[in-house]
Amino acid sequence: WLTSEKIFREICEQWFTGKYRIVADYVLHAKKELWIKKSQSFLRIETPAAQEMQVDWGEFGLIKFKNWEVFKEHLFATTLSFSRLKYAEFTKDEKLLTLIKCHVNTFEYFWGVPDRWLYDNMKTVVINRRWSDVEFNSTFLELSNHYWFNPKACPPRRPHHKGKVEKMIGFVRTSFF
């Protein structure tokens, strides 16, 4: 979703001379209409402190530097489920070594490791999945065993299972990046 504020800034740069409130009211009306069409209910699950971390990748556009290096920018994002504290890091790829480095940086940032980590079915974490039977990458399992955390794979195509970190990536995409 684009925020009202971002839409207002962009259309003012182009042609719009009206007030912010007009744009905000229109966006609110459009969101309500869309929400009515797609309304779903989810049970909000709260977890105790230091129990759960949600992890995800976000992909952003191509970045060009002075030396003509071109690559896609990736965002490694984590959110502690209890406190909603966040850690994010931009990377050049989503490879296993990058994922491991990002995990270690997250551990250092939070001064510890939560018990359970939720992942979608990213290839660097989940090798094979058959219903609820999940085969994790052996190198990634070594990391989880070394740092004493339990990786959990969310069901495919169910982003609401990691809603807290998904919301963070959406914020970075619409208001930061």
C-alpha cells in the first residue's frame, strides 16, 4: 500500500494544488472499499518475551553505483514478536552465507537469541516440504544448533503467519525506500 502522505507528496510534485486532507479522505475511502471486498479475520497470537522472532526477505529495485555495478537490493528483516523491536539490513543477495551473516548481526544487535524463529519457505532455509514435514538446509541447521534456536517454517502462501515482519517490509517499501 502507498500511504496518503506519500501519494500527496508525489502528486504535489506533478500537478496537484489541493490540501492533504482531500487525498487522505480519498485513500481512506478506497482502503475501506478494498477491505470490505477482501475482509478476512485472523486470530491475533501474542507470544511471551524472547520467545519468537519473525524473519523475511524483501526485494527492491536495481541499484547502480559509480563503478557501474548493478544489482538488486535485498532487505533482510526481523521483528521480535513480543516487543515488535526490529532489525533490518540491506544486502546484495539472499544467499545462505549472507543469511548466516545477517543472523549473526541480528544476534549481536539484540544481545541474544529468541527461542523460535519463523521463516517462509525460502530456499536457503527449507530444502524440501511435504505438508507439515519440513526438511531444513543442513548448514542452516548447524547455525540454529550452534545458537540454540528452533527454526519453524510457515505454511506456503500464508503471509499472515509472519504478519509483524511483513508489515515492516511494507513500510520500508512504501515510506522508506
